[in-house]
Amino acid sequence: MAIDAETLDAGEPGGPARLLAVSRARAGRRILADRLATRLVVLGGIIVIASILAILLVIAGEVYPLFQKPSATVVGRHTATSSGGHGEPAPGDSVGVDEYREIAFRITAGGSLAFTSLRGERALPSVAVPGLAGARIAAVATSGTSRYVLGTSDGRVIPLEMKFDVAFGRGARTVTPAPEFGEPAILDGERRRAVLRLASATPGGGPVTVAQVGPGELLVQTVVEKKALIGPVRREALVQPLDAAVDGEITTMALDGRAEDLFLGTSRGRVVQYDMRDHRGLRRGEAVSVSSVQAPVTALGFLIGDRTLVVGDGAGSVSTWQMVPPPGGGERRLRRVNRFRDHPAPVAAVTASRRDKGFATADAGGGILVHYGTSGETLLSLRAEDAQPLRAIMLAPKADGVVGVDAAGTVTDWRLHNPHPEATLRTLFGKVWYEGYSEPAWVWQSTGGTDDFEAKLSLTPLVFGTLKGTFYALLVAVPLALLAAIYVSEFMHPTVKGYVKPVVEIMAALPSVVLGFLAGLWLAPIVERVVPGLFLLPLVAVPSILLAFLLWQRTPSAVRGRVKAGTEALLLVPVVAAAAWLAFALGDLFEGTLLGGSYRAWLQSALGLTYDQRNSLVVGIAMGFAVIPIIFTIAEDSLANVPQHLRAGSLALGATRWQTALRIVLPTASPGIFSAIMIGFGRAVGETMIVLMATGNTPVMDWSIFNGFRALSANIAVELPEAPESGTLFKVLFLAAFLLFALTFGVNTLAELVRLRLRRKYRYL
């Protein structure tokens, strides 16, 4: 019988059955809607994947410059005749450059400042050093960023402050040298011996100068500046002789910027330290061998901050040393921190960056190596064509260039591109020996109070803190969420379940910033007061629940029958509350009798642990509270989706409901339960506000539950607003974000593989 396209209504009861015809137009619309929905879902998935990949590309683009290799280019070479000055450079730190790298200068042995326009735009006249009276410049030493001290051949020292005047006009910048010479001071007043070597510093009390005037004879000049209420500043100079008892001859010397430690390099490869804190009684320290082949020490210098000593020797080796106490405490000792790439010729000069812990060394063959003190790596090797032996070098004030001068007075200018020297795989993930530390360590400390601060950008403590916080959060959340999901799915009365499950799911809607605020300001002080009781709570609550269960089993069935099956758990609420009260009461008793009245003092004395108010225990409770709803919901859905015939078959074979839940339902739902745990793991890894507000943000590597930590996500939230855009810290924070992305992606991928394997294993149940 043919059926038309119109829809026929069902017949009246008892009447003849009518055929139901589906409208072709309606079916077509449904098919079209289904196809559109399918394509829309696929398109949405593609957009989501593309968005994630775009985010990954943006992060990778910010991180990539951290690992780009530095580069250098020779900008120009300027001979002595074209620079407007003649004469070989004086021994020591006799070359410099302004911050814009437009004008270089060299201090010549003949007694003049010879200036060189590095851009070749103009000729600059030389400036004679005043007050020489026929003497020559025998030694030059730097004293600060722009201060120099010139030692003469007749035993005098002349201070020099090298300034540059900068003017802007007609769209151009003009840099003009403006040197300022101080009054010459006589060091060797009676004998007028030549200054062989020179070291100088300018601490707060006044300049200190150390001059070598004989094979083992030093003169220490201390200038004390006294400011009067009325009138000019009065200066009192004290010159003290020092007979340096060294093994061999003094070949070089260096004085730190605080005028506390004087270092003398010898011809037998040793460095002798003198403690100059008391200028009236210099105390000699130990002599340390710094050369493995006993080559003479040919160059000494300090990195910015004057904590790290750079040593170069006649064999071409370069190393850094620090005065640090031993790990067990005691007197400071000079210890080697890093060794760098060797030069093919003896090291002739050392220059340090004024912006970071970078430095450069030059050798007698005309080569220059650029190093970074924190990472212990040599970054660049420079050599000009037809290079001559270099006498002095200087890193530009902005660390974007190197200027070197050879024996003939030729100035060579290199442009450097090295924006992130402190970021290497070693400094980001390995142990580094930082200044002031007795041994290498993992440290995150991105900022400091002074310009000579050494950035500590190790991400290892942050990764450790992320995993630590996640571990304690899951330690709280997983048992509670899974046990609750099993009970709600298998044993709870459906009516009660209809109230309990939505309430738990609503917990996931609580903003994490609210949870963090409550955890940091309300929960942390409460936990601090009840720590002993908190640890006694499981020991009291579990027996109490078991005892309540036994009493319930012995209760007459007439009484038990009045309680609906699946609602018995509500009777445990007062039991758990009473157990908590008893645990906290016993905790106070336990603390007063066995812990000396203070559990914090006992932890410190007996276990060596400190209790921080905002710690991992608080984070575990607060973040566990935030993770429980996610794990519970997904796990309960997985348990509820297990086919009912599996339960019926198990019960029909005589198994109890508990045996059925553990041996049939739980294995079948294990793929979904595992996914729930992994999603909870990802939620805990990416949590920011709870970790930020409840941990104290201390980047320490300690598994103690009583200490805080700093996670990757919280560190990004704290540091990113203050990080200079495109700076090293800015890009390292993007690297931290990339690590978070990689961690969650790796965990989710692994979780999916495990889930599929479990699904294949239990799909035939």
C-alpha cells in the first residue's frame, strides 16, 4: 500500500491502526541539521587545537632568543696616527669608551689622553696629563666605573675621572670628552721610585691606592675624607709601607671596590690575599695555587660587585675565584668557582661588564674571549685581521661592544650582540655556584637591591615546588574523592544522591582566588594552632568510624529498618565531628606533655624542621578542596556508566555489593577514574591563586610539609608584571609557561595512553 508524504495521526483506541509516515521534508531538515552540527563540532575542535598551537608558537617565539648564540662584528680599526694622539698605551687599564661607543680613549705612556672617534666623523685632539713635569705614566688602574688612577715614573699618583658631555641638536647627538684630573699625590716621598703596578678602590670613606714600587715592596695610601658643617671637605692621607712576603715575584695585583681584600699574583702561579679591613694592620691570608702548571699570574680583575676574582696566567688559562667560607663554616678561603676556555697565548688583560657578570680576556696573540661568570661558559672568540698583541681591552658600558688597543696604539672596535648571556641550560636547570654561596645550589632570585646583583634564574626550584604542591593536593583529594564517588555511585540512596552530587559539583564553581584568600588569611592561622591534633585526626577518626560500624551491626534490625538503605552515612556526621573534637583535644594534651608545650620548638630541636605559617599542609588542604569536585564528578560518572548487567550478574553469583563494587565496577570504570585523577593533576599543576596566596612563595627545595614553596604558575603571576619586556627575566617566565604547557601536555598524553590500554583490557567484562 502506498503511503503519502503527509503525517498520519494515530487512530483512536480500539480503532484500526494507522500507518505513521515520516515527512521527507522533516527528515531532510534533521539530516541537514545533523550534518551542520557535525561540521560545527569538528570546526570547533579544529579552532581549539589551532588556538592551542598558536599559543604554543607565541610562547616558543618568546623563548627562542634565550638560546640564540651571541655574535660579534668588527666595526672598525683606527690607527694611532688617525686618532689624533701618538704613543704606546700605558701599562694597565689604559683604554676606555663612552656609553654610546662613539669615542674611545687611551692613556699613553707619554702622558696624554688620546681620543679616537669610532665613527670616523671627526678628529679629536689629545689632552696632556697635567703636572707630570717630565715623568711618564708607568701604570694605570680603574677605580669604579669612570675613575682612573695614573701612576707615574717618579712615585706619584694622579686621579682621573673620565666624563663625556652629551648634547642633542639638529636631530643628532654630539659626545665630547671632558676629563677631570685631580691633584697629584706623592706616594714614595723620599725615594721617588717608579710605580710598577697599581690597584685602587673608592669605598665610602675615601679612596685607597696600592702601588708596587719594588720587587716585594708595596705602598698603601688611604685617604680619609672628613666633611665639616662649614667649609670644604678635609682630606687626610696616610701612606703605609707593606713588605709582601710572596713566593716569587709580584706580577699583578687587584683590590676589590670595598678596599677589603688585596690580591697579589706571583710569578709561580699563586695568588696571595691580604685582609685590608684594618688599614693600620694588614693581615696576610693564605697563598693559593691558581695555575695547574705553575705559570705566572699575568692578569687579575673583578666582576661587577667585586666578589668574584678573575685570574689569567701565562699558560692562557682563565678561571674565577671567590672568598667563601667552607660548607661547615670557618674562615673565608679563596676557592675556584669556574674555569673557562684557554687562550692560545698568555692572558694580557681582563675587563668586566658594568651591567652583568660578563667579562672578556685578551691574550698576547691578539685574541679576545668573552665569558660569563655565573654560567662558567665562554661565549665568543674575537680576533681582528692582522691582530697584534693587545695591551688593554674594555667592555663597553652597555655590554654591547669591546674596544681593544695594541702596543702600537691601534684601537679595534667590536660590536657585540649578546642580550641574554645569563640564560643557559646550566643556569636554568643545573646547580650554579653563586657569589657568596659556599657550594653550588639551585636558586631562584630574579631581582636584587643593587646593580651588581647576580640574577639567579634556576627553574628547578619552581618545577620542584609545582610537583610538591600537586603531590600534597592529590594526597588529600584523591582518597576522599574516589571513596566518595564509590559510595555515592554504589551505596547511597538515589534521593540523597540527588542532593549530594550537585552540591559537590557546585564546589568546583568557587573562585580559586576566594579559596586562596581564605587559605592564606583564615585557614593558615587555624592550622598553625591545631597541627598536632590534625595529625592525630586520621588515627582517631578511622577507629571511631569502625567502632560506629560495629555498633550499627549490633543494633536491632527493627531499629535499623527505620533508616533507609543508602542513608546510613548521614549517621556518621556526628561521629566524625566528635572524632575531630577528640583529636584536637588529644593534640593539645600531646603537645603539652610530650612535645614540651610547643610543637614548633620540638620540630626545630628534634627534627631540624621549621614551621612556616603558610606551608604545604595548608596548600594541600585548600587545593585538595578545589580538586575534589573534578575528580569526584568524573569518577562518579564513570562508575555510574558501568552496565547494570555486570552488577546483576555479580550479585546473582553470590557476591556482596562491596565485592561487586571493588572487583567488577571499579576495574570496569578504571579508565574513567584514571582520567579523573589526571585531570585533577592538571588542575593542581596549573593552579595559581591558591598557591600564590597560601604558600609564602619561598623557592626552596624541601619536601617538608611544614615549609612553603613557589610554583611555576605562581611565579609567573608574581614576576611577570615587574619583568622588563624582552628582558631575560621576561623570556625566562615565558619558558616557565612553556614548561607548564609541556608538563600538562605530557601528563595528558600519558593519561590517554593508559586510559586506552585500560579500556582495551576491561572492555569485554
